[in-house]
Amino acid sequence: GGGPGGGGGGGGRAAPPPPPHDLGTGFRRFASLPRIGHHQDVSAPLAELSSLATALEELRQRVAVIADQAASDHDDDTASELFAVERALTGAGRRLGRITSAPRRRR
């Protein structure tokens, strides 16, 4: 016997692997974005990035509320982790803010 689905016809080739930039989910790996930090060269739609910055700020606020509650409940480990998450979200929001609010510069 043949393998799974092994009828005849000779069409038993496996699907080609996804291109190196595609993880099979439609998302690209971070390494494929060589211009990180050079926002003047980014051609991403600013409206979408602005929307993402707003969503990050909303998430940051929600995490902060939960972190404050954990701190008031004396759950120091959880509070500490959540405050670290809040700081990370704040940093991410600032970076997006720089991209969306900076004037476009040409080199």
C-alpha cells in the first residue's frame, strides 16, 4: 500500500512551503521589517496605525486598573507583572505615536 491519499495519478506532491516572509498566517516575521526605527521611510497606512495606537492605550488603561486592584489586594506578584505589562504597552504606544504624529521627512 501507498501512503495517505495514495490513489494513482502521480499527483502526490506536497504543497510548496510558504515564502520565508510568511508564517502561514498572513503575518510577517518581525525580522522581515528591516527599517524599524526609521519611521520617515514607513509606508504603512497612518490611519490604521493611529487606530492601533488608540487600541493600545485602551488596553494599557484596562491593565492599569487591574494592576491597581491587585496592588490594593496585596497580590504583589500579579501587580508587579501587570505594571510591567502596562509599561510595555506605554512604550509601544509612544513608538506608534511617533510614527503617526511625526512629519514625513525625506532623506
